Amino acid sequence: MLARMPKPALIPDPRQIPVIGTGVGLPRIDPAQLDPSALRRCLSGPSSWQPETLGDGRVLPGRSSRPAAVLIGLIEREQGLTVLLTRRTEQLRDHAGQVSFPGGRSDPGDRDAVATALREAR
């Protein structure tokens, strides 16, 4: 008999999720690893990252999943690379007001995930 895993607790406000770590105290990344071609190689394969929290596990009635894509915008500045983030508008039905990577749902005219991410970021 398989043991049933308990459902994750609902997360009505993602700001309540504890910050597990920020990277403070970790060694600096070798600048050669931050070169655009090195980053492309690193990000092109499958991810070994696992989320710190699995979300609330809810399936909303009458809603199905849809393809989506995000853009991880890396901006080269004098002090080093920075990451482009957006704050979602408060009027959205889902994830209102959250800080996120630019992106969203795919449209029928999007040729692939890259096109979706670029359109959404624009």
C-alpha cells in the first residue's frame, strides 16, 4: 500500500514564504562563468534546481494548464550582471503584485517558447 503524502499548505500570500537563503557569504562566481556563451551553455541543459516550496498544490476548477515561457534578462552593468525582474500588476487574477521574471502564457501565433518570452517581455 502506498502512503499518501499530505497536501502542501495553501499559500494565499507568497510574501509569507520564508527566505531560506540569499547567497550571502558564498564565494564570488568566476567572471569567465558569466560570459554570455558560458551562461548559454549552462542554461541550455536540464535544471537540477528544485523549488524551496512546491506551492499550494491547488488545481483550480474549470482551468487547465497552458504553455507559458519566461525570459531571464541578464543586464551587464558597470558593477556586474544584474537580473531583470518585473512586478505584476495588482489587477491580475493570478499572482497579482508578485515580483517575477518577465513572461506569460503562449499565444497561438507564438512560434516557440522563445517567441512567447520575448513577446511577453516587450
